[in-house]
Amino acid sequence: MITNLQITNFKSLANISLPLKNLNILTGINGMGKSTLIQTLLLLRQSYVPNLIGRGINLKGALTGNLGLFNDVLYRNAKDDKIIFTIDINEKQYRWQFEKSPIEDMLQGGFPIINNPKIALFSDSKFQYISAGRITPNSSFSKLGEALAYKQFGINGEYAIQFLFERGTDNALFSDYKDEKSSESLPLINQVNYWLKYITPNVNLDIQQKSNSEYELRYKFLNSENISASYSANNSAFGLTFSLPIITSLLAAEKGDLLIFENPENDLHPAAQSMIGQLLAKAASAGVQIIVETHSDHILNGICLAINKGIIDNEMAKFFYFNKKNNEINTSIYDVPIKSNGRIDDSNLREANISGFYDQFNNDLKTILFSSSKK
């Protein structure tokens, strides 16, 4: 598990050190540096896979897209032309120092502390990233053997369908969901169905193989007579398909995995967002490390509710608020404490006169309640 992440001179992150826990929530107004922090890990991961990390990192790749050239990612007011990433993992510290490379879309640099390190966290089956641009309702999803072998769902979650069809009978992360008849733990696909019902009641997956290279995603909906009709994902709710890769990756994870999600709340009803927050907390309490970028107060409330219920200890979760004060170009990150009863203590933000931490509802309500009527 990553216990600390330090970043120097990377985009708006001039010099930050972030103590990470099992569940880490990144919040803040758009453009404050949340995605930049995630890109740090994605850059290392995508260069680790082809074993290039000893020579440098690619600024262009499948996980990050094209981040441009060295000057595009160097902090504008940097005192020197060095970008440094330092990560503490399981009591070991790894430090990369990069500088401008003759290859324009690479950062060149070495690995000064440990030569040719094997970091399990960046291996194929332990690292999962699902972006905000997830799969939309579609009747056909492709097959990729490599993704199946290494438990990779794709940055848009496009291979989750394949995984559920081929390995839906695998054990899931949780063993406390039992079959009513046999009292055995429910397999992965049954547990996915269990959580999908919080998105849309009475729904079940109906994945079918169309050919050797394609799967069809369908959903069954039980009616009052318990008779099921099956519909193509094209004719089903967007929220179901958007949330399917998130739920699947959480339930298919193992202790020690690192999962990174962007905006898991996309197209979900507030009640469903709260349940996703509780599922994130439950997975984190089982030993999975999770980093989430979100703009949803309902996700945060779901996590706080899970703390209140005792599903996860408050010491295992962190809320980080990203902010730039007085139009500064560098990002400041504030740790917003969560109490043992699940209540958020944002007094440090208020004392620093920082607004924007999920206060819009209260601001709007004050305007509605106390402003003079136009009638």
C-alpha cells in the first residue's frame, strides 16, 4: 500500500506530500490539480509495464493520453528543471528524478535508490484505473485475452463485460454475502447483481457471447410476477452501464490492489451514489487501496455513513481538498478530518477562509430562504 506520495515540480503540484490511507478521496473545484496527482501514478504505471522506467517516463501513453512536452508538465515557477516523484510503499521508499529528454515527449531520468526494482503495485494484476469516460450503453463489447489474463478492465471499463462472462464464478472480495440455499459465499457475478440493484431495482446481468471476439451486454428486469424480460444495454439506463465497471473492479479486487477511479457518480441517482460510497468504504476496509476523484457530496456522505455504521474505521479514510489560493498557480491540499461517528470537521478550511468544500447546497438554500421574494 502507498503510505505517502510526494510530488515536486509537476504541473501545479510544486511541492506536495500526501499521506495516503486505504480510501483516499480527492475533491475540489475543477482545475485544482486532482487529475495531476492521479497522472503521477499513471505515468509511472504506463512506463513500468514496458520496463522503461529506468530510462525515463513517457508523457504520451494509453493511460494518460498526450500530456505534451517537458515544458508543458514542469511547474511554471520551478527553481530547477527537475521533476521528482517519491512514493513510500510498505516501508520502502522509491524516488524518481526526471529532467528534459532529447526525446520530446519523454522525461529522462534514472532510479537513484534501487536498481531495477520490482514494485508489485505497478504489476499487471494489482493496478486498476477506470477513467471518467466510461463505457456507454452498447450491445457489443470486444474480447481481449491479455486483459482477461491480467485482470485489466480497460481505462473505460470496456473489458469488464468479458471478465464477468468468463470469470463470473470466481470468488469475490467479500465472503459475507451468502447463497440462501447453500449458505456458501456468492460468486462475483451474483455479488455484482446484488449491488446493481441499488442502481436499478430488480435488475440482473444477462451477458451473452455473440462470437469468438464479442459479447453482448443485456439486462434482465424482474416484474411483479417474478418473470424476467431481457433488454439490450442500448435500451437500458445509462447509470447501469456507467457503474458496472466500477462495481466489478471493486468486487474482483484482492487485498493489496490499487484501484483509481474518476467520478464514479456519473449519471447515478443520489441514493445510488451514496451506495457506491459505501461500497468503496467496504472494499477499502477489506484491504484494497482506493483513490477516487469525485465532485459528489453523496459519495462522501456514503463513506461517512459507512464510518458511522462501523463498516470502515475513520482512520482508514482520507478526504483531501485541492485548492489554489488568491489565483496562485500552485496547488495546496488540505486534509479534511473525519470523526469516528462519520461527521466531517472542515474547521481548518473555514479558519483559512477557504470555500467550495461541498457548501453549495447550503449557499443556495440560504439564498432561497432569506432573500426577498420577487413576487
